[in-house]
Amino acid sequence: MDSQPGSSRSTKPASSPEKSRSPYQPPELPQQVVGRVPYAELHCHSNFSFLDGASDPEELVEQAARLGLDAVALTDHDGMYGAVRFAEAGRELGVATLAARRRPAGET
């Protein structure tokens, strides 16, 4: 896709290295003393939920892995902005993930 003279359109693809983030690198987690916990946290907000969550989506999955949880759900307000990062971390750490958008009260 070449730009024409005088055109302001860029010829760089949308996924150019300057704009993409690096792949998720899981931290070294301590060995589990006990087996997996048959429990899934289904109400969890990341820092993408303004004034409600404080942790990055990856950090939430890392903590779930440390606790030995089978799964964790991300239920951010008004969007699914951290869902990809959340799912990538879950895949790397072996924790099942579920992402959903939490609707505000009164929205139909």
C-alpha cells in the first residue's frame, strides 16, 4: 500500500513494532504445595475499570495461579479492554479465563 504524493496516509501497517506491546512473559511462580483449588473467582476488576480495580489483568491471573485456582473471570466496567492480555496470561500460566463486560445498573 503505497501512499501517493501529498497524501497524509502512512504506509506502516497497524501492527508495526513501534505500536505493538511485547508478548507476555510469565514470572517464576513458587511451586504449589497443594493441588489446584476447584474454585473460580467470577467477579474481578482490573485497572481498566476506572476507580474500581487496581491490578493489571496479567497480575490477576498470576495471583490466581499462585493461589492454585482453576479459573478466574475478568468483569471490567463498560468494556473488554484487558481481555486479550488476561487470556494470554491465562494460557501461559494454565489458568482458565473468562472475560465479560459488566453493564451499569439501569442499562438495557
